[in-house]
Amino acid sequence: MPSTLTLFNLCCNSIMGTVVHKLPSFKFLNPTSSSSHYCSTTTTTTTTTRTSKTFRAGSRRRSFSISASASAVREDNPALGSLSLGHITRPDFPILHQEVNGSRLVYLDNAATSQKPTAVLNALQNYYEAYNSNVHRGIHYLSARATDEYELARKKVAAFINASDSGEIVFTKNATEAINLVAYSWGMSNLKPEDEVILTIAEHHSAIVPWQLVAQKTGAILKFASLNQDEAPDVDKLRQLFSRKTKIVVVHHVSNTLASVLPIEEIVLWAHDVGAKVLVDACQSVPHMVVNVQSLNVDFLVASSHKMCGPTGVGFLYGKSELLSAMPPFLGGGEMISDVFLDHSTYAEPPSRFEAGTPAIGEAIGLGAAIDYLSRLGMQKIHDYEIELAKYLYESLLSVPNIHVYGPAPSENVDRAALCSFNVENIHPTDIATFLDQQHGVAIRSGHHCAQPLHRHLGVNASARASLHFYNTKEDVDDFIQALNDTVNFFNSFK
Amino acid sequence: MSSSSISSSLRLFTTKLPRPLLCPKTLIPSKPHNLSFLKPISFQRLPTTPSSSPSPSPSVSASSSVPLQPIEELPPKLQEIVKLFQSVQEPKAKYEQLLFYGKNLKPLETQFKTKDNKVEGCVSQVWVRAYLDSDDNVVFEADSDSVLTKGLAALLVNGLSGRPVNEVIRVSPDFAVLLGLQQSLTPSRNNGFLNMLRLMQKKALQLAMEAEKGENLGLKMDGSVENGNFGSNSDLGVEKTPVGVSNLGLKVDSRDGNVNVELDSEVGGERNRVQSSNSGGLGSRGTRIKEKLESELSPVAIEVEDISYQHAGHAGVRGSDGETHFNVKVVSKEFEGKSLVKRHRLVYGLLQEELQSGLHALSIVAKTPSEVNGS
């Protein structure tokens, strides 16, 4: 432990005379001048984008050795240098440029919700300022414009995930509601006693609870696949749970706690082999990588806008047309009907059938703007950058003594998402999160991350979690690690 | 005989403790100013140093816009603790102080880490145990797996242990603001500190109520409470009357002769306008009570007295139509062979409907004809 700190000293002796200190407070005005205060990233080469791309492609193959002092600068990785995606995009996110408790805000809770770029904020504001109106039935100009923009947002979502038709996109309140939609609408009319629903123990509560509720009503049975020794969901065991009784498989794409990625294409093949459908919780994947529902061939997929730089209050369900057409309504009301009589009603075609009431119009349009923003950056580019950042975060964390990071280690074959849930021995994660926030302005999360069964399996009550997005930089990770070491020292000194 | 016991019961209801006793959550300026007990000092927040956060978190500033409970109202040890924290300026040193408290907190034995003692809604695990000592002051023990929470628990334990129940109940969580620990006071499920304090107050209340019953039965409660000697007449059992969860009325006998105090212990108790009641003839509820007891107990003598007016203006009464507190004296053969507690339970059982529809408290004298004639 002392050696790491000494190294920090050597690196950063321009700032700190002694070891354990708060960061000097300063306003982070020009986000691109990141080299001003840190273990220097002075190897910011002025390479053109093209060369850095090829270099990055090469460096991804390189295995990074986990050195004792992960604070050693990755001077050879321009992907994380001052022209990184993080540095370039930071100016677009006004919220990041503030101080919290006297320190620069370091926002590392992106798995909980992402920040929104100015383009999205503007889209929302513009909607309310210029053409706010109720959609779908109006005749007048404003409502026609609102309807057009709303339906255009739907098309953008469809294109973003490569759905074959925008009619396969149902706007919901969030991913949780989308899963409930499938559970109640599809589940209640397709599940019979002794039918099986297969999940993993690492699922988010929103993927578990709706199916528990429906299983109670229909007599279906839930089965869960556990983890393997790498602390990732055991894909082989998952496959073994499939049988003729399986009617639907509900799995995450990327785990919000373990950072592991499931092989969805294969899982879909195995599920379809036994005649089961697949519902994928893509909340942690759609915002961070290319997701192609046609090549994955999933039956249902859900995601939330607020995790992909869009506003809260809107999410979506993707469902194959033939499935949606056969599903009864979920919520009843206006918009989802065709004709209404006193003793019965007829219903609209999907997606309207599942969109009762006035939707979150401005928010959906905001989601469309977020998709435009993300598409302009390029999801592949975002993914590549985050892979690098994920490795850097993981390795930096391992340098903290007595730490355990959950989930599989990154390697040639294993990509991790840019998040790490961890525990430091003998220190409660809530203490860590509190101290990090109060003394260092670092925002992480502590708790069970809506995955209690997973934590029970791991044998802990709670864990701390730092999660990144493409607008985070290497300096954010460095700040976090330095703050974490300070925090750990503080609490250890009281043992 | 009967009249003198009634007049003595009238005397019983002069409160010696300040009314209304404030629900810890609300410190609105409608405090009664006729009570010299409460000094109307306006409290000024001490400025924190620039190195700590310049602006309080929104939840803190929201509560600081309301006048805080004056520090003098806090139990003495808690006052000391608050002042200690105020004298420590640097935030990190405050945390060190907090951890120091936590470290010296007596550990809680595993047998007490029960579900009942667990503070709900905490991200960390926190347990609180409460029991009454020989002076009927409440003693707390606590533990947590998070050292910061343990520190906060230690603050509360050190500050509140060994104090009388009603003093503990009156503590408002706002004092946390005074500590300068950036402690959020938003009542959310994550607010361990707030939930801890509430649980401690709730347990203190429960202990006090059980102690009353215990002293009527001559039993030990909670394994460690002795039969408190409140000095009440054994034939004038005063019992609490719970009216729903959110409005827990309590009568606490104090030591100096049967003072009754009503407390509203739960957060979110009803705050409605005070309605005045006429204390002349019996209103509809009083009549109903009388008729019910008459028909079911065939009493030799019965007296029902509406004393709601004495309690007008305190929290438990607001929003009702005024018929909330009654003295009931019944002399009936039905009580023969029944213990005091059984007699009271019988009466309560008969008046269930009333209790659920706004009757807040009953003071019951239940005697058999032979007891009345013999004494």
C-alpha cells in the first residue's frame, strides 16, 4: 500500500506535498486541458484520427499487464489520451462541469442513469417551445408536427437497433414497464401450469419480479442459472435448463453488477431449438455498443432512454411483429383502441395497442435526439473506447489493497462493460461511497444495485459500483482511484 | 366515594409537562408561548469553513428554513455532543470524531440483532436495542456493519441513553444539521440516521407503554425493567389507547403523581385544525359509550365524562369532532373475578368501534359492587 502512494507522490508532486489529501478544488472550465493537474498525459500526440484508430485496433489485442502500480500512466495508449472520446464529448454535457462538496464532480454512476448532452436538452426545450401538442388524432399544424416528430423518434429507435419495422417499437415508460408488458400481455396468455421461465440469478429485479407475479397467476415455474467460477453467468448451466417445458428465456445482455456479457445469439439459437422465446434486457448494452436485433434474432428486447443519454420517462420494447400482433392489450385507455362501445371495445394494431393514453411525447423526441447524438459519434467507436476505459478501471482498481472486483476478468476472449462492482475487505461499501462523495466529489453507488439474489449468492449485503460512460475520461478513473485509496486509508486507520 | 374519585381524576389531568409535545418532525412556529419551559430563542446556523461544502444539500436547507429545535431542548449529553462537533471545523476531523464514537460504542450482542431491532431501509445493517433501567429511563444499544452509521448510532446512543422517554421522543432529527456532517434529513429509505432515530423513539415509546401495563400487572417487562413505582392508585389504571398506526396516543404516568401526557409519536401524524368541543352534556359519542356499557355490563353505577376539552390543542386531537377523551367509571358485577387488566380489556372490547372512529383515550375505573361498598 505505501508503495502505491509513494508512486502517486512521485507522479503528482506538483500538487501534493503529503500523501493523504483532498484534491485542490478548482473549476474544470476547459475540459480538454486535462493535462493541467495530473500524472501527466503529456504524450498527447497529435495523431490524426485515422492513425489513432488503427493504433487502437492494435492495442486492443495487446494484453495489458497488471502492474503493481496501476497509477503508471498508460502513456502509450492514445485512446485514453487527451484527444479521447471522453475529452472530446465532455463539453457537450453541462452537468459534468461542477463542483460537489468542494471537489470537481466525478460522475461514475452511469449504470444508474446517464447524463444528457445539450442536443437532447435542446430538443426537449424546443418541443415544448415550438410544437407541443397531443399526438395522433389532432388535425391542426402543431399536432401534426408533434405526431411527425414522435413517429420519427420511433423510426430512429427502430433504425438504431436494426428492427425491421418501426411498428415493432413500443414506447413505454421505461424498461421495467416494457418487461411487465411482456409478462402480462404475452405471459398471461401463453404460460400454463408447469411451463418454465428461465433466468439467471444475476438478473435485475425488473426482470425477475414481473415474472414471479405472472408465474403465481399462471402456475408457471421460474428457474435460475447460477454463476461459474469466473463470477459470470454459467452459460452451459443456462443451456442445460432449457427443455420442451421452457416457454421463455429472460436474460440480460450486459450485467449491471458483474459487467459480463452474455452470448445472446447462441442463447437465442438454443432457446428457439426448444420452442422458447427470448426476452433480452438490453439496458446496459444498447447505450454502450451496437445492438442488432435482427442478427441476434431476439423475440423481445427492452431498454430505457435515461441510460442512453435520453430523458427519463420513456423506454421501449422491441417485439417481433408476429408476436406483438398476437398479444392482448396491457393497459387500456385511449390511443390503443379502434372502436369503443359500452359493452366491448376493439383494439388497435401494434404498437398503438400497447401505448394507452398520452405518451411522453417530448421525452420520446428527446430520446430520438439522443440516438442522433450517439449515432453521430458511432456506437462502435463508443464501444471501443469504453473497452479501453473498462480495462483501465479494472486494473486500476486491482491496485487497491484487499479489494475484490466482481465478475469475470477482462481478457482476449472476455470483454467487460465499463463498470466495476467491488468490495474492500472490512470496509462497508456505504462508508466508501459516503466518504468518496463528501471528501472527494466522486459519485459512485453502494447497495445491491437491484440485484439482491446476485448479492446473496456472492455472500454480501451490498457492494460499491463505479460505472463509466463514453464521456468519462482516464482522469476520472485516476481521480477515483486516488480518492478510493485515501478513503481506504482513512477507514483502515481506525481499525 | 365515587365523586371524590372523579374529582381526583380531574386533578389527574392537569399536565405538568409542556403541551403540545411536539412531534419531532414539525417545528412550526405554532409552539405555545405561554410555557416558560420553552425559551423562544431563534437559532442561528454556525457557518462552516470554506473548505467544507459552502452550500448545504437541498434537504438540509429545506429544513433549516424552518426554525430548528433549540439546542437547549436536547438532552444534555446530546447537547455536549453537538457542541463538540461544532467546535471541530474540518469535515475530515468530524468524520474522525464520528468514527471515534463508533469505535467506543459497546458492541451489541448477537442475540439482540433481531428483525425487530433492525432499522428498516438501510443500505447498511443497523440494529437498535432499547430497554428501561431501574429509573424507567430508556437505555439504548446499537450496532452497524458500516462504521459511519455506527458512529451516528453511537452519537444517538450516547446522547439519548439514560434519559426519560418523553425527552427522547421530543428530539427532532434536525439536530443533525448542527453537527455539520452533511447528513441528509430527507426521509427516504436510505436515510439510516433518520430511520435509526425514529426506531429509537418508537422503541422508547413502546417500552413506556409496556411498563405501564407491567406496573399494573406487577410484572417485569422486557426482562430488565423493574416494576416501576409510579405512585398511581392501583384502582385507577390508566391505559393507552392506540388509534391506528399513524396516531399513537399514549398516556405516560410520570413519577410525581399521575400526570398524563398525550404524545404523537409517529412521523406524519395528522395535522388538522383544532376543533373546540363543548364539555357540557354528553355528545353523541359519549352517549353511545354510556349506552353500550349499560347494555353490556348492566352496571350498578356508571359515569361517563367527556374531558376532551382538556386535551384540545394537542396533536392527537386535531381533526376530530372533539369527542376524544373520556373518563369512564363503571361499577358492575361483570367485573367480579377479573383482574384489573381484564376489566379494562373488557371495556375496551365493548368500545372498539368508538376507538376506531376517533375516540382517542379512555380513563377507566372498573369496580365490582362489593369493592365500592366495602371501601
